[in-house]
Amino acid sequence: MTETAAIELKGISKAFGPVQANKDISIKVMPGTIHGIIGENGAGKSTLMSILYGFYKADRGEIWINGKKTEIPDSQAAIAAGIGMVFQHFKLVQNFSVLENVILGAEDGALLRPSLNKARGVLKHLAEEYELQVDPEALIEDLSVGHQQRVEILKALYREADILILDEPTGVLTPAEADHLFRILNGLREEGKTIILITHKLREIMEITDTVSVMRRGEMTATVKTAETNPEQLAELMVGRKVLLQVDKVPAKPAEPVLEVSNLRHIDEDGVERLKGIDLTVRAGEIVGIAGVSGNGQSELMHVLGGYGHATGSIKMNGQELDLTGKHSDGRSRRDRGIGHVPEDRHHEGLILNFSAWENSVFGYHHGPETGSGMLMDIKAMKQEAQAKMDRFDVRPPHPWLAAKNFSGGNQQKIVLAREIERNPDLLLIGQPTRGVDIGAIEFIHQQIVQLRDAGKAILLVSVELDEIMSLSDRIAVMFDGQIMGERLPSETDQTELGLLMAGVTNPKELAHG
Amino acid sequence: MDLAVIIQVLDSSIRLSTPLLLACLAGLFSERAGIFDIGLEGKMLISAFASAAFAFTTGNVWIGLMAGIGASLALSAIHGLASITFRGNQLISGVALNFLASGLTVLIAQNWFKQGGRTPTIPEEQRFQDITLPFADALRDVPVFGPIYSDLISGHSALAYIAFLMVPLTWWVLFRTRFGLRLRAVGEAPDAVDTAGVSVIGLRFAAVGTCGVLCGIAGAYLATSLQAGFVKEMTAGRGYIALAALIFAKWRPWYALMACLLFGFLQAVALRFQNIRLGDFVIPVQLMEALPYILTVVILAGFVGKAIPPRAGGEPYVKER
Amino acid sequence: MDKMPAWADAVLVPLISVFLAAAISALVILSIGENPLNAFSIMVEGALSSSRGIGYTLYYATNFIFTGLAVAVAFHARMFNIGGEGQAMIGGLGVALVCLFIPWPHWSLALLGATVIAALFGAAWAYIPAFLQAKRGSHIVITTIMFNFIAFSLLNYVLVNMLKPQGSSDPATARFPEATHLPTFQSMFSTADNVMFRNAPANVTFFIALLACVAVYLLIWRTRLGYELRSFGQSETAAVYAGISPVKITIVAMLISGGLAGLMALNTTMGEAERLVLNATEGAGFIGIAVALMGRSHPVGILLAALLFGFLYQGGTELAFWTSIPTQLIIVIQALVILFTGALDNMVRMPLEKIFLNIRKGDA
């Protein structure tokens, strides 16, 4: 092949402290194609694209644009090189009009009027050419998410970008909006633009890309032609061929229902319905795993169950109705009702990073007997108790006085886990138990969860790691777009079927075998 | 109350509104760019001193003005360094600069002039002169309009006219120029500005600098136009009233004019009448003095239209994906 | 891992900041033609070398302990209470009312009553900004600034129109009755043939300030409320996860903060002036900001910083008396301390972190 690549990355490496986000990544994208980059959360996709857009500087490696070696120290250089980027979180000024957002940074002179007039014309032209209709005078805050995304694309096109990078563009879109986006992307490809699509949804890759690269743990594991691959193969490449972590467990003996959720709905601050009528039951002595791509309502479900986040519908705990809106809808009341909660985000929720381990080991239970019965908290008892918990959960280093931020991810998670499990809850909510946790600790954490189940407790597990869901759960519920798509037994399903359910495909068997 | 008294009070309102307006617009530039500035008071104060000191020593009020602007800009530079470069706490920096101005002015004044922390009185001809507008004398006898034009609109110093002209100018810069667009954007969404390839730091320093210039003019007006020299703490909380006016105006130039005129009027009335008698009920002068602050709290509480500050206000910008 | 050890962050950074502030202050003194060393020795002489000087130093320190603690408690909940001045004014009003209108049999009872009222009044004045912050999201910094001015006007009105004795032109109350006069250090520590703390205003309130330090220490680090307050200050999202109500913590923290600021009035109004004057607070509410920043919001640090500022105030007064340096030098120093410890601390921290990183690399 003699054609020059639109983008060629050669041996890009980038580390954040001890974390190697990108390891020696090379990739070639031909002009006029859509190239997908797929991988799990934290695989390093976004870091790679941020390097390409001048947000981060690579530690090593070269960027070649249209056959020319190009330095991209900042966004300005990226724009000059013809690269446009549509970020996952839009970079728009909310109370500006569409036009103002489009010309920002690309004005033609010191006065606005000529720029605005020119942009109005260009936008009209672009709208007709690529189905990118947006009212140019509308304020961003009045636009739907889908329209806001069009503004981002318009911004790039207005700057005459030939290369368009889209980072998880459909994560925030409804299926109809996503279809429209794909029509736009197809139109752009026909005009000879080069598009990089970052996603973790297999369906999108299959639907629109020409080639696809798979990233895993900072490394590029494969680049293949989309026509020559299939979802199963990609899923395998994404999660790797590594042996499933074997968890020793006997079959569950589910008893009476502990948690009964019915028709649970939650609307977030922006007025978006995040939970659309969830029905779910967790029984004593079983682990129910919720699989799903992140952002499909799992976090909201955990928040509502954990007592923060108003909702409608019904949650029963041991047969008793829980308060969903009143003054008993807080974390403290939930804990009093026997609900333990290992939150998904231990840095922003589960721990106070600047607090010592012993202070963190009573977090949320500081009104309970752990802190003594007097006016003043019994610090000595708290420290002893924390030491004991840390020993039992093998937290290293075993120093209760050390600030939480000084522990590794795995040990931080053990501190949270110890706090919640040692409280002996009837129900344990546990989100992303092994995110950012080293292999050694993963096994330990899994054992603890299974032990709690065997002690007759109910466990609701949320994880984006399919392996984890598969190996831990006694029953799997798949969430997509605020709904439960279906429930499966781990013995009767596989990663492919679950992956397709997670992508919102309602009839996966048909698609996979048809 | 006859027309003459009303015109006197209104004239005094304009004089008292002028420094508020300049400081308020100064704050507007800074806060629109996302840098909170509770140091308006300090910048005005240090400029009042510097302008008076230099106007007196050189005998040239314009050199005084330049010195005032320079002193105010020096404080702006520190504020920029603390809140933009070193991403420090903007509020604490503002508080510190207010004290710095409060202390330094008296310290230097005492050292230079040995008059108990004030400057000597600047002779009339070395201050900003009141400008008589064309035909002011000729039109004086026209009923109603005559006195309004001759005694109210005419007869203020150049700086006062500059202040009022700054309102349309500020509006024009903010909403009709590239600089204004970027300035407003950086106060709302610095990440949008950054990804558009424009320097967040450069814009914010420009805004803080503009704020310094306007505060400098405000201080010079106080010491070389409204009064005849510097006395300690002569700003007397005007920087905070300007801040209140800015919130009252919801960070918009024309509203700022209205708010400053209103607060200037309240000050003028409090000065002129002390306690106001309405039948049996007496409005105490203290209430008039406190009214700007009370009104601002009411606005802040969102009971009368919500005052929404620029979204990125007060937050140092850290590059993030 | 931390970029540098905790002790460096807690001690070295503020120390270097204070050193920078001191160095620039020395330059200021030099530039107005005085000798900084000479000035320093006059300050030490005036503030520390006699029991009278110490009495003044401790009097000022008492004010700064209260206002410093007030700012610190709010800081722990990540709020900037700039309204200590107004809260102290209103606290003073409470003290005056209690002293003037209740016939106290003994100073100790009067002190007890005044303590309760001063705290209540100060807290009440902090309540509205706190409520507006918690419920309506009104920025507490702006509202507390506004409330300082409103407090001044209110106090001015009450003094002029209600509490001023007839025939007086001074906006101040009548002198408090004899029974409410607090024991001064002079009356407490002098013996028949050895008069200590002669005419110095330090009084029994100093010990209340020390008690307040202990109380705040216990509150912040030993009670569940303090634990919640610190949690909220560190991370609001985590606090919500743990079932801590942001509204409740915001209001409670500000009530405590306002109460502490109000207590300052005991020292100035009941202890020293023995009547309420319009300008009783004399900016001590703002010095609390410097004290809290320098003391790293810890009662021990605040006590030390308050003593330092007490020394600066008394020393500065002496300095103005003996040299051509006006007392405003103290305000400059205060400004520099706030600037370096509060706003420019990254300027000190960033190079330090680099140094420690290099040291570590060298070790490895």
C-alpha cells in the first residue's frame, strides 16, 4: 500500500506516576475511514486520544499526520494539524449560543459580527451537507444532549478538521440520537474525513467502523478489519484470554427475600430519568450481580439503595418499606436497617483520603457503638478496633494512623470492605469491588464476599468487569439504559450473550447465531 | 422639596455613584473571567493614595491618575499571581490585598508627608476640574430641563464622564468583540476555551489587569476629584458596595449602572437628610446606609430573581480531560 | 503517595510562609528609613519585657484566639466565615444588654450570663448567612461581608437611638455597673508590695479563651459532630454517602463559628471598656483569618499565632510611640501573613515538593 496514513502513531507511551496508561502503542489510520478503538474502562483509550489532541504530552513516541511528523504540544497545534475532538464531556459554554460556541477561538477578527455572519453561512451549508441541523441562535443549555453533540462536531468542522475524534459519543445518547449520529459520521466519511471512534460498545464497532483496534490495560492488543471479525472475537480480545479468576464457592442456598425493589424510578438533577422502573429481588444467601456498561443507571441504583438519591417506587428491606424521600432516606438510616455499602467510587465516597485509616474505619458508623458511648469518641477503642479489622483483612501496611491516601488501591478497598462487612449487614451493596485493585487483593476480596454470602447474607454486586460478574454471581441481571434487560444464571449464559444484552440488544441469541 | 433640592441630591448621587460604577465595572471584568475579586476596596484605596501623592508632588493630576492606575495594577498582578498562576484561594488573596492596601497607604503617607497618614490637600487647580458642558450656562434658565442639564448633567470631572461612558463601552467590549466573547467564555467554561486553543491564563490575566485599571481610575476619582487628597480608609467600604452592586446587577453592565446609581442615591440621601421622616415613621440614617447590603443579601437569597455568578467563578483552572 | 512528608506540609510550609512575610515586612521597615532589628527590639521590649506589656499582649491575644477559632471551625467545614467582625459586634450588643439590664449580684454570674448571651448573639448573626448558604446556595463569603456592614449600621442605630445615655454625644452605652466588672490580671496577680500587670487590660476572659481552645480541640477531634464537620469539609460527596446532612453541618458549623466570634466581646466590652462602644471589635474579626491560616486551623497553632499577633499589636503600638513607624505596619504584616499562608501557599509548596521528590529519588 502506498497511500499515506492520515494518522500514524509510533510507539506512544505515557505513564501517570506508577500507572502505565499507554504502553508502546502504534496505530495507522487511513484517510476516509472510520477507525474504532475499543476497550474496557481504564484501558487507556482516552489517554491516547488526549495525547493526540495535545492535552497530555507522551513520554515517548511520535505522531505523524498525513505523512508528516507533527509535534502536538497543545490543543492549538492539534487544531492547526486538522484534528477536531468531540469529548465525552462536552466542552461548550452553556449560556452561549450555538454560533458563539462555534466561533470561539476561531474568530476572524477583533469584532464579532463578521465572524458570526460568516459562521451562520457555514453552519447552514454544513447542516445541509451532513444532516447537522441545529438552530444557530439557540443557547446550548436549551439544547438536547444530541444537539449539543452536533455543536461539538460543527465546531470541529468549522475549523476545517479533516480528522475527527469522538470519545464515547453514544454514552449519553438515546438509541435514536445514536442512529442519527452514525448517519452524520457516514456522511463525513463519504466526504473523505477520517474518523476515530472510541467506544466500548461492540454493536457500534460492528455497525460503522472500517477497522478496529482493541486496547487492553494500556496496550494495543490487535488491529483488525471490521469485516473480518465478529463480536465474539472482539469481546475475547477486549477481556483477554486470561483464565477466569476461579472463586471457590459451593452452590448458593437462597432463602427468604431480603431486598425487594419494585418499579424504582429516579430522575437526576438535569431532569434525565436514570432509573426507569427497576424490579429486583435479592435473597439471603445469594449474590446477585448487575452487569452493564457504566452509565446505564447502576450508580444511581446504588445511590438510591444506599440512601442518597430520591426516588419513587418501593424498596422493601426484610419486608419493611424504606423511606425514599423523607428524612429517613439517608445513609445513616439505611445502615440502621442493616444495609452495608461498599461504594463504586472509594475516593469520592467510600473514604476520606486525608483521614487516617482508623478514622475511615468508622466512616458512616460514627454514631454506632464502634466510637464508644460517651460524649467524646473513644479514640483508643477505635484505633484498636481498626487495627483488628486491618489485621483480619490483611491490610498492608497495617498502620491505623496512616492516611487513607497513602494506601494502594487494593488496601484502600480492604479498609472499606472491612468496615462494611465487619458490621455484619443483612444486605451488602458492593460496587466495582476490584476496580483499581491488584490481582492479589482481588482474590482476597472475592473470598470475603463469598464468605459473607455463605453466612446467609444478601449481596448485590455491581461491576463493569464481566469476569467478575460471571465468577461471583449466583444470578445475573443486565442493566441497560436504566432498565433491567433480563436475568440469567451464570451457568446458562456466556460473555457474548451478556455483552449483547449490555449493548441493549433485546434478542441476543438470534443475533449471535443468526 | 423643590426642584433645586432634588437636583442637589441627584447631583450628589452622581458624584457618589461614580467610584462605585468604576469599581463595579472593574469587578465585572474580573468576575466575568472567573476570578472573584473582593480586593476592589484595596485597589481603590491604594490608587487613591498614589494618585493623590503624585498629583500633589508633581502638580499634574494626570500623572497622579497614572500612578494610581499603576499602584492598582500592582495589586492586580499579585492577585493574578496568587489566583491564576499558583491557583490559590481567590477570596483569601482578595482579603489579604485589602489589608495590604489599608496598611501600606498609611505607612507610606506618614513616611512621605508626615501628616498623620494622609496627603496634604491638593490645591484646586491641581485636581480634576469640573467640566462645564457646552451651552450649560445658556440653557440654565429653560424651565426644568435647564437646571437638569446645567446643574446635574454638566459640571462633573472628566473621570465621572469616563465612568459613565465605560458602561456602553464595557457592554460593547463584552458582547461585540472577540476579547469579550473569550472573556465571558473563560468565566463560564475555561475547558471550552482551552480546547478551542486559546490561553486561559492569558485571558484571565488580561481581565484582572482591566480590573486593575478601572479600580485605579476609581481611586484617583476619590482622591483627586471627589475630595482634595488622600485620607486613611477613604474608600470607606465602597469596594464592598461595588461588589454588592455587581451581584445586584447580575454581572451585567447596564444593570451595574442602575445598581450603582441606586446605591449612590442611597448614600446621597443618607448624607443630605440623616433621618427621614415619613409622617410618624422615621427612617433612620443607618437603615439607608445598610440598605445596599440588605438589598444584596435579598438578591443573593434568590427571593427577587436569582443572581447566578459565572459558572467557573472562584475555581482555579486545572487542565482535565 | 504524598509528594512530601506530612510534617513538612504542616510545619515547614507555614514556617517558610511566615518567614517570607517577615522578610518583606523587614524590607518595608527598611524602605521607610528605619532599622528592622531596632524596630524588632523595641517591639520585644514593649510587648514582652514587662508584666504590663505582657498584659497588653495577652489582652490582644485573647481577642485573636476567639476570632481565630471562629474562622478555623468554619474552615474545617470548608467555609470561609469572613463575618467574624459583625458577629463579634452583635455579641457585644448582647453583652451590653445583659450587663446593663440584669442586676447581677457578682461578676462571676455576670460573666456566665454574658458568655451565654455573647455566643448566642454571635451565632444568631451567623445563622442567616449559614441558612442562605445551606438552603439557597448564596455564597457565604459575600453574605458574611454584607452582614458585617449591616451589623455596624444596626449597632450604630441601637447605640445612638436606644442605649446612649442622655446628654452624651458618643455612640456608646453607659458604663456597666460595678458588679459586672471582671477581675483584671492586675487584681488577680498583684500582691501588696508587688503590683503586676499595672493598668494592663488583660482579664479573666483570657482563661475563657484558653478553655475555648480546649473545647474546640475536643469538638473537632473528639466528638462525632466534629468528625462529621471535618468529613463534610474534606469531601461533600463522601459525607452524603455516610449519611451526613450538608444542610445541618453547614448551619451548625456556622453557629459555632459565630458563637466563638461573639465571645470576643467578653474581652473587649466587659473586660476592658466596661461599656459598649461602636468600634469595639477593631478589626479583630479579620485578624482571626490570619490567625487561623497561620495556625493551620488547629487550636494549638491558633493559640501560638494569636500570641504572635498579640505581640505584634502591642509591639506595634510601642513602635508607633517610639519611632516614626505607624501602627499600620501591623496591618501590612497581617496582610502578608494572610497572603503567603493563605493564597500563595502553592508558591512555597511547589518548590518544596520538588526538593523532597529529588531527595527521595536520591535515596532510591
